[in-house]
Amino acid sequence: MNRLYHDSEDWVEQGNCRSYDPEIFFPVSSTGIGRTDTERALAVCRSCTVRPECLRWALRAGEAHGVWGGTTPEQRRYMRRELVPAS
Ligand code: SF4
């Protein structure tokens, strides 16, 4: 974990996605017509140095749309279910 960015949102300025069309990070879907953009976005995230910070933020914020931290909305929903057991 990169402690330098842990408690702030400075990581946003370091994201690989800043050099790409934002639309690929918000495809219409993760499969079907939006699959190509989703795969392109996930490939950009793969080498992003602030991926852990980005994913942590998206999970905490409950971000329901788009690719964040190398995950799709479906993957984050699954992660949240695993992290926060139903009461
Ligand atoms: S992990 Fe992906 S969405 Fe998050 S800052 Fe990096 S490139 Fe952008």
C-alpha cells in the first residue's frame, strides 16, 4: 500500500486514466456492447500505481457505476457483499 496517498485524495492526480478518454471508464455495460470499453479501462488500471487507493475510495463511496481501481461495478458489488456480511 502506498501510504503517501492513504489518507487523502491526492491519488486522483496520479491515475493513469487522466491520459485517456473518460468515456471508456463509464461504458454502458460490462458485457455486450460495453465490453470493449470495459476491457480497455481495466487494462489502463492494471498498471496504475494508485489502483489500491482508487479501489478503496470506490468501495467506501459505494460507487455504483464505472471502472474504478481495476474493477467493474459487478465486481465491487460482490466485494462489498463479502466485506459487509448481511445482518
Ligand atoms: S485505478 Fe484505474 S480508474 Fe483508478 S485512478 Fe488508476 S487508472 Fe484511474
